[in-house]
Amino acid sequence: DQQVKQNSPSLSVQEGRISILNCDYTNSMFDYFLWYKKYPAEGPTFLISISSIKDKNEDGRFTVFLNKSAKHLSLHIVPSQPGDSAVYFCAARGGADGLTFGKGTHLIIQP
Amino acid sequence: AAGVIQSPRHLIKEKRETATLKCYPIPRHDTVYWYQQGPGQDPQFLISFYEKMQSDKGSIPDRFSAQQFSDYHSELNMSSLELGDSALYFCASSPRGGGAFNEQFFGPGTRLTVL
């Protein structure tokens, strides 16, 4: 049973526009959420995180929003750049060491 | 900046053989995590170590074992390999001192192919 769900396998956005990647989770014990970016032949690279006590965290072009009641989080990238093309993984953590990942969304930034 | 190092990057083995994957964490990181990512799948947590002791266990098969050494590097030992073990194996590290809310920094992965 997938506890972290990224329902969009891929997303295409024009350069300069906003990219919004969504993630839903089912486990109420999750209290820390992370977004990772992955290029082919490389390991996931940490992007941004948010604790469950917050509803927003911003870092440059990247903002993560958390809606605990809906068990939903989203990553906003503004403005989108060609180098943002990659697979984005949503991950969650709750008590245990290991992260629970979603299946990823392949973001394609079109010129 | 130094990153997590994994070796080898690629490994090809036959069924029923054994394999050993190595992970060298970022300097001053004392916690190591192992993940397995099958084709088209999300990374699945296998096991973690903190200060050379097993910290948490995920979906690691009994055929696999791991340990963390005094220099904090870790090895994942896989025996009686099966075709389904073909996957990308990631190692991640983090500093534990900051508490539970620490980002995990991932290595480039080892691609294991079992023939």
C-alpha cells in the first residue's frame, strides 16, 4: 500500500512559468516531509523540507506547502528553468529512520 | 563539498552469487541508510546504522546483511542473489546530532544486475 502518492508521473511546464508538483500521504504519523530532485545516473538530491508544525517553507525559487488536514503537500517552483527538468520525489518520515518515498514525478521544462 | 561515495557504481552477478556494496558517508555524518530502488519504483528503505549500531530496519530480506564500521563507512552484503535483486541501491547519510529532523544526503547509487 503506497503511503506517499504522487499521482502525476509526468508534468510539462513552459520555461518561466510556475511548476506545481503534488504529493498526498496516508500515514498520520508522518511529521517531516522532504522533496528530492533526481537526474539520471545520480542519487536523489535534497531540495527542501517542511516540518508538520509548519504550513509553508520557502527557499529561493522553491516553496513547499503542507495541508495537514488534507494530508497533502505541494512543491512550487517559480520561475521554472530548463535545469529544473528532473524527476522529483516526495518523501515523508515519521518516527522511523527510513524515508517513505512516492514514485516520483518527471518534470519537463519546455523552452 | 564532499558527497556520499558508493562503490562499485555498477555490478553484474549471477544468480546465487554474493555481492558487497560499500558506502562512505559525508565526513562527520554518523548515520547511514540503505535504500533499494527497483525499475520504475520508488526507493524502499532497507536498513540504517547510527554509531555503528543498527538503528532501524525496513524491508531488508534475510539474505542481506549490513554493518557500519569504526570509520562510519557501511557495507551491504547480499547473498544467494535472485533476479529480483536487480536494482539501484542507494546509500544516504546524515548527521544525527541535530535530532530526528535531518535531511538525508544520497550517494549516486550502485546498479546491481543479477543474471
